[in-house]
Amino acid sequence: MEETLQAILSEFDGTQEEIIPILQKVQEAYTYLPEDSMDQIARFIQVPASRVFGVATFYAQFRFTPTGKNIVSICRGTACHVRGAPAILEEATAVLGLEGEGTTEDLEYTVETVACIGCCALAPCVTVNEEVHGNLNKKQVRTLLAKGRKSNGS
């Protein structure tokens, strides 16, 4: 982990203006922001750790726990909500053995809701690793995620 972080930091000059790009690169490498990496980033850009944590917690794009290899984003926009998104979320979490949004123990899947995917005509829709699946019902979600679990050997 240390080696990866050092490689990332070596791409930057160590200025305060680089906080967000550094955090983005670290999250890209680890799927989340490990606490000790944020301390090291703070030392690298010579700011208090609270400044780095403040920036990271301000933006919704940053995560503080590991995510699964596969990200299932369920749209909760108005069109999707009206056309059954709550049932889609319920089915997805049931298939993956989750008690709501979160990450499976094997770190294969993370289920999250998003404000809008931008595919209202396909409502209800989800993305799996940014691939859009629309006009879904519970059975289709079950099939989609069960197929993914089988192909991942889970």
C-alpha cells in the first residue's frame, strides 16, 4: 500500500491545489480513501490532516470504506422512483445478501443509490460498472446479479 501511495504522490508537486486530484488518484487505486493515506497526503502537501479530511468529506465522490469490484448504482430519480426503483433496490440487496446499500463481504459488489442516471426514458434503471440496464423489473435484476455472481465464481 505504501509503495502505491508513494508512486501516486510522486506524480504531484505537493501544492494545496492538488488535494482533489491526489484524493481522486488514491481512491482510483484503492476504491476508497484509507485513513492513513489521507494523513500522508496532508504531510505531502504540508497542511493539517483536518484540511484533507474536510475536503474529502465535503465531496460525495469520495468513499471511506472499501467498495466492491462491481458497483451497482440504482437510480432514485423521480421517473425511476415512480416506475419501481424501491423494489429494484430491495431485490438487488436481497440477491446480494445485503441489508440495504453497502458492500458484500467478499468485496465483489457495492450497491448504492444515485440521484439520477440520466436515462429517464429507461426507468427504472441501474448501472453495473457504468453499463446501463433499463426498463427493469425484479426478476430481471435477480437474473442480472445472479449471472454476475456466477461469472465471478461467487
